[in-house]
Amino acid sequence: MDTLSNMLKVQVAFDQSHLLFPSLIQWLLLFLLGLIAIVYGPQQLAKARGAKAKAAPAARKPVDWQRLVGLLLLTVVWFVAMEPIGKLLPNTGIGFLLSSMPYGVALSWLFVHDINRRKWMLIGVSSVLTPLAVWAVFAYVFKITLP
């Protein structure tokens, strides 16, 4: 019975717990890179060999490279900025909170077309409230600190 009670105990290494969220983002980005390689890879290899390849259905659509590269760069900057900002107040999630707000504004600016005053207001409100809600759920419901 003692081994069962030991299995049900949870030990949190607080010096490492802040690394959970950045690791999840890192693996998500690697997964997306793998998907891009699977969808576009065969077509690019055939093109390099000089043969004509049949593109996958998803690869037939034109790619908006400016937005794709912008998304990847913004995500890397957001990911890297979390830790130094989070060191201002450790184990409070302030790094996630303060880096996610401008990240939301920048992503919206990158992807929203025909931005007017009303859209800017919605972007601003959602860029503040969404990270705040995520932070509150993690902090108060799950008792997990974000970076």
C-alpha cells in the first residue's frame, strides 16, 4: 500500500517548473516544421531533381511567405522574451503576461486585413484579456506558474 501512496504523490521542482510552457511551444514549432516538410518536401525534392512532381492538395495553394515568416519570427521573439521579462518577478507568470500582449497585437497586425479604428479596439482588448484569462486559469485553477 505504501508504493501506491508514493505513486500518487506529486513533486514539483520549482526551479524547473517554469520551463514547461516554453518546452511545449518548442515541440509545437518542431511538429509544425515537420508537417511543412511532409507537405512541401516531396514537391521541392522533385523540383530540385528536375522532375515534375504532383503536389499534395495542401501544397497547391499559394503561400503567403511574408506572413508565414513573420509568424515564425514573432513566435521566436515571444518565446525568447518570456524568460528575461519573467525574471523581473519570478514564479508569477509576468513574463508570459507581458510578452503575450504585444505578441497578440503584432500577430493581429500581421494577419488582419483593412484595419480600422474598430478593429484596433478589438485587437487591443483581445490582446489584453486573452493572455490575462490564460494566466488566471493556469495560476488559479491549475496552480501552475507560467514563465
